[in-house]
Amino acid sequence: MTRKPVGAFVVTALALLSAIPVLAHHSITAEFDSSKSFSVKATITKIEWVNPHTYIYADVKDENGTVTSYSFEGGPPGALRRSGVLKTMFNVGDVVTIEAYIAKDGSKHLGLLHAVHFADGHMIFFGRPEDSEGKN
Amino acid sequence: MKVCLGFCLAAAAAVLGMLCMASGLAAQEGSGSQPAKSKQQPMPKGGPAPRTADGHPDFSGVWFVGTAGGFTYNPALRKQFDPKVTPEEPPQFQPWAATKIKSMTATDFELGRASVNCMPRGVPGMFLINPYPFQIVQTPGLFVQLDELNNNFRVVHTDGRAHSPDPDPSFDGDEVGHWEGDTLVIDVIAIDERTWNNFTGWFHSDQEHVIERITRPSMNYLNVQVTIEDPKVLSKPWTSAPRVWTLAHEDLLEYYCTNNQEVEEYKALKAQESGGGKK
């Protein structure tokens, strides 16, 4: 036995506990507000290219040098691949500007990926057409 | 917080889709940008449907929802039927069933939503509420459907055999097929009662009987029309409009629903709703 599973359980439990009042507060509405977006310059720290949804994690440093970790959610890997977005387009350590839609619950460090802009000027778009059918 | 809600993504969708489309077009004009892949034209008919050695239409191939024949951001190409051309009546419920559905809250709808609870779509959901592609592998006497969604599969004998006399309930049910001309008719009974036929409370009973009528009117097009009889829940049988899929020349990928944490969240929310009197 190690202490790691216990720690993981505690983290999971805390996450769930924090999520429940959030959902209740919003009476089951969308997690993200597609009408409001934000943009941050960030350094990619972790890439999760997994079903059912991908995540890109990134650190944002403010003018005082304080670092804040953000989570950005994307579509499923298959849909992204079909739309031309591949895991290999991103690397830990990349300094990018991320456009994302805000979380409706007020989570300031969470976003729904819209686009990732790279320093050389190219950008990658995210989209989930299967979601737009409203029936998945 | 790592919560992803299928319904919320749907809510963001139309706008996102349009934004992505617009961005994609802009990207093509920019320098060094990454245009999104998105098919923009409906597939042509593509000539007559192929046939298997026994002379029946061969449905084999990878099929995408709508008319694009693959991935598209274009919502018009993802539509499976035009209600102005082939109208589809809403299901007519028995009074008790209508009352039950009317009493459901938005939380109940989310708890019953397969993209939240990660239950299999099953039959007939795999044709009615499944935006992911599937592959059909057909041989004389056998229809095999491989679904990208949750790597589900179904195997249907098409030799006209009878149903099992004592089937156990299952998500895809006890299913047997036979040909009526160029239409494959799959008859399904003994469907697990936990599935819904839509995302707004259309539950079903152990008496549900589903008839799927599958045709391939041309090389690139597949039509599926679903009839649902369920005398305990419906006041009359319901028949869908013919739903359209189109042929894609690419392989299936893997998609698994693993949003199981959401179920616990919604259950907790439901407990709050019913126990605490909170609003």
C-alpha cells in the first residue's frame, strides 16, 4: 500500500464536492458560454489526448511573475483528427496564445478551446461538429 | 474542475460550428494557418448500389451521418432528413407515460442521456441518436454493424430465421433480419429497458418492438427508417423519417464515453432536488 491512491481519492472527492454546488447553482445549463471568450498567453505543461475529450493544460504568468495553471478542454481525438487537429501539433513547453470560451460557473482557469496561436503565426482551430447536432 | 457535459457542448455547438467554419475560411486566406478539414458539398448519388453474391444490395462500407460523406462543420450537411420533405411525427405516448415524462426535470433528462451516463445507445438509439459513424460488413446471410461509439457491434442473421423463443433482454435486443426486395428488414425485441429513444425522456417498456428498414438507394447513400411499437408506452406505433447516411472512404476511429463522474454529480444534484427542497 502506498499513500498515492489515498491522495488521488482525496483529490477526486474534492473535485466532485466542488462540482456539485456548481451544477446546482446553474440548474443544469451549459458548462461553457459560447458567447464569451478570453485569450491568454501560456506555456503548455501537459497534453491529454484521450476520449471522450482532450485537454491541454498550460501555465499563465502575470506581470508580477505569478504563475497560474489553466485547463483547456477540446473535442474527442477522433473528431479533432477528422477536422485536421492532431496531438503532434502541440508540445509541452510551447508558448502559445489560447483563445477559449469561458466556463459558466465562473471557473476562471478553465476554458473550452477555440484556437491556439503559435509564435510563428500559424494557428490551430478546435471544433466539435458532432456536438452541434445536439444529440450525442 | 474536470467536468464535461455533453449537453452543454451541444448548447455551444451551433455557434461554435459557425465560428469554426468562419475561422476555417479565414484561415485559408491567411499565411501559415491551419485550415480545418470540412466537407462542404453533399455526396453525389454515385451510381447504383453494389450487390453481394446472393444478389441483395451490399451495405458494406463506413457511413457518416448526413450527406457529406465524412467530417463536416456544415450543419446542413449533417441533417439526416428534411422535415418539409419527409415529415416525422412526434411519438404519441400513453397518458401515464406522457405524465411521467412531463414530470421529468432537466436533471432527469441529463441522467438519462447516454452521453452523460455512458450507457450504450442500443437499438434503436444507434440509428436515432448516434452522431458517430459506423461500418457495415455484409455477407450473404449476415449483417454486421460496427459502431465507432463505444466500439459497439451487432451481428444480425438475414436468412429470415425466427426470434429466439426465450431471449434475454439486451441493449441491441434479439434481432433477426430478412429481405423484402432490396430492403433489409431487421426485427428487434427483448430490448433492455434502461435505454431511451431520445434525450428527452422517451423511455420504453419490455414490450418494445423495433423494425429497422435499411436500403441503399445508390452507391453513396444509405437510408434507415425505424418503426417502434410499444403498446405499454405509446398510444400508436411511431415511424421515423428515412434517415440518411453517406459513404466515407476512411476508417473508423475509437470513441469511448467515459464521463462517468458526471453521473455521480447528477445523482447528488437529484438528491438535493428531491430531498432538500432547494431551488
